[in-house]
Amino acid sequence: ERYTTMFQTLPKIELHTHLEGCAPPSFIQQLASEKNIDIAKIFAADGGYAFENFDHFLQVYEAACTTLQTPEDFRRLTFAVLEETAKHGVVYMETFVSPDFCGGGDLVAWRDYVAAMEDAATEAEMRFGITLRGIVTGIRHFGHESCIPAAHCAADTFGSFITGYGMAGGEMVGRPADYTRSFDIARDAGMPLTCHAGEWGGAAMVAETIKHLKVARIGHGIGAIDDPALVQHIAETGIVLEVCPGSNVVLNAVSGWDAHPIVKLRDAGVKVTVSTDDPPFFHTTMSYEYEMLSKTFGWTQADFDAVTETALNAAFCDDQTRQRVA
Ligand code: HPA
Ligand code: ZN
């Protein structure tokens, strides 16, 4: 069933996961059965998620999300995800959560979902020794108008479990400048910011995201590699990249592990971290990411220690939590 690698027990930190995207297919199938929802079409013959490309992945993702309906569903999801993630040595994890999938942007409903997720995280922390924080995300392809209520939900629940604001979804929908209002709302509330960019949109999308949305971190950001001046700017300003190599390989954002720019970015002085994005969708785990970085680029303990230190310093949690998980 679950293979072990020599890296499985190394303590790890990951900053870029999507909560619903961490749901094992069996978990989603179980919810679908309980609710009589027919989502057979999103599964392959082997029971895994089946998709052809990034846009199709987003469709399959949203179909899976139709089974996640109540705060109780999200409590079960959060607990199951943390139990699984902790098996790979992850001691601290940040995950994207979206009001769009938790009450549709309604503030009163959203508070109940956050309470349920926080409750599960507290329980899992005691049981499995893993700490979770949530980053509220607007969903780009739902339109910039939909990101406004998401940002208000973020600001309203900012402080304990919820530690940041960001944007996920279809990167080629609109330009970063179209989403300034939602990011301004979150920034004015004091929230740290991150945004998916440069997974598909190249260096220009990364540059516009930094300029207009003023983020501390970029989700993926690998497209920056084509613009040396931009890479230098990212290095000098200390913007952190949430790199998800296994995700990039499966979705064909890069042609293979050998072609991944994570080492070039790091060697240019960019702060890089390593995450799984949506592990069961991309047939990955943090142990597998480490194994492939070791196999492909010869990464050793020192390389992994460096990304863990970078991730710890870039985490959106308070300093007390940072010191506790260090
Ligand atoms: N990328 C962008 N948007 C997403 C993803 C992802 O991997 N997962 C869920 N929404
Ligand atoms: Zn992502």
C-alpha cells in the first residue's frame, strides 16, 4: 500500500496545499455514497482521480467538492487529511480553503466551516503532532467579483486558524490587476498574502502579481525563470516561492523532473520551498517529493534542511507557533 522512503521520517513543512485537493479519492467516494451523488465519471478504473489537463483537473476538483457540503464534512476532511499528511513527517502545513466551497461566500456560514476545520485541526494536532493553518483563497476563474466576499470572509476570521489570504484557480483568467480590490481588503486587515502565478502564465504573470497584488509569497512562480531580471528582483526582495514539483510534472507545466527549474531558482538566490499542492490528484506525498528531489538533483539532508528553514520563516503563523514547530 504505502511505500516508505528514506525521507519519510524527516520533519517537514509545506506551505502550499489545497484542503479539498488533499482528499483521498476513497474519502470523496464515501461522501458521495452517503449522499447519493453520482460522481463516478471523475474516477479512473483504479479508483484514482482521472483528468487530462489543468482545466479538466479543475473540473474534476469542483465535482469532488460537490460532495463536501456541511461543516461536519469539512471537519472529517480536515482530520483525515492531517492523519495522512503526518505520516510523511509533516509537522506544519498551510492549506488553502475557500468560502466558495464553504457556504458560497456567506459570512455567517463561513464562520461555522472555519470553526469545524479549526476543531479538527486542534484534535489532529494532539493526536498526530501536526499543526495546520488555513489561507483563505478567492477562486480566480469564478471571477474577480467573487473574490470580494472571499476576502471579507478572510478578514472576518483572520487571527487564529486563518492566517492569510490568497488566490487559486485558473491562472489565465483575467490579469492580476483585475483582482486588486480583494487583495487590498485582506491587506488592510493585516493579512499576509500569496497568489498562484507563473504555473501557466509565465514571467509576466509573476511580475504583474508582485506589482499589483503585493504578495509576500507566490504559488509556483516557476515561470519567472525565463526573465533573469525578474528572478533577481524576487531574490533581492525575498519573495518566497511555494514550489510544487510533482504537481508541475503531472500537469505538464514542466516536461519532466529533470527540466524543473527549482535548483536554478534556488541557485539564483530565490527563496524556494517544497509542497505537494493536491497530493492524491498528483500521486504525490512530501516523502515522494523529497525522494524525487534526491534522485533527480542529488539533494541531501542539507538541501532539505535549507528548504525547511525557508518554509518555517515564510509561514503565515505567529512567532509562538513558529518556535513551537521548529
Ligand atoms: N492550482 C490552482 N488552483 C487550484 C489547484 C491548483 O493546484 N487546486 C485547487 N485549485
Ligand atoms: Zn496550488
